[in-house]
Amino acid sequence: MAVNSKKKGNRVELQMAKILTDRFGQTFKRVPMSGAFGTINAHENIREDVKEILSGDLICPTGFRFSVEVKSRLDFNFWDLIADETVNEIDDWIKQAENDAKISNKEPLIIFKANNRKPFVLFPKRMKKGKLTYGDYTILRLDYFLAIRDQFFWRE
């Protein structure tokens, strides 16, 4: 039976919204028709609050530091991150997340999940040694990321 990738993506977005809601005790929701807003130019005459709410894949509570992009894949090979001859889609994810973050005046956060694997996050480097990095980003398992103190996640 073929898997509908759009339905799968929606399901993972809903799952991540629930995980974040449970962690922070504030509501995170999937953006209706997520991805559609990314085609809008950041300089178009759209209210700033609407830009903040609809950029990314999840509607986040006021003051949340990140614009959240969610990716779901059949598989993900971490070795591809260090192999120069391998083209990986993380660069495309980063470009999309950075664009959404710029529109919403937030920092990019990518949550990615491969089938039957724990989800990971990719976010701008803020961590010290001992973490996997990719360019200017840190990669961390989602459960470890969510164990970071609350102040890390909120604008001051």
C-alpha cells in the first residue's frame, strides 16, 4: 500500500505540535495548508502578526523564539552530512527554515523524523562541545533538546 506523503507529513506535524504543547503547557498548532505561506514574499503588504503566525509549519505561542519547520522522511542517513560527494536535503531545509524565520522575525528550528526513529532538531549553534553540528547549526535529538531550560526557548 502506497503512503500518501502529504498525509504523513500532516500527521507528523500534528504529532510534533502535541509534543511541544505537552512540553511547554502552551498551545502549538499545525498551520492550515502549511507550506503555502512560504510562497508569499516577505515584503508584501501583509500584517506582521499574520506573517509571524503563518510562517513555518506550526503556529507557536507568543514569545516562542523559533519558527518551526517539520520534516518527515522514510529514512535519514547521518553519514550524508559528512560525505562531500553526497547531496543532502538538509541544505534545502535550512534555506526554507531561514526564510520562514526571517519573515517571522524568529530563529529557524527544523524538527525532522525518519520512520521508526526518534525525531531530531536542527537549530542555530548555541551549544558547547559534544554535540553534532552541521555548518552553523546544532543537531540534537528532540527529547534532549526539550530538556533544555525553559528560558532558552522564549524571547526576552
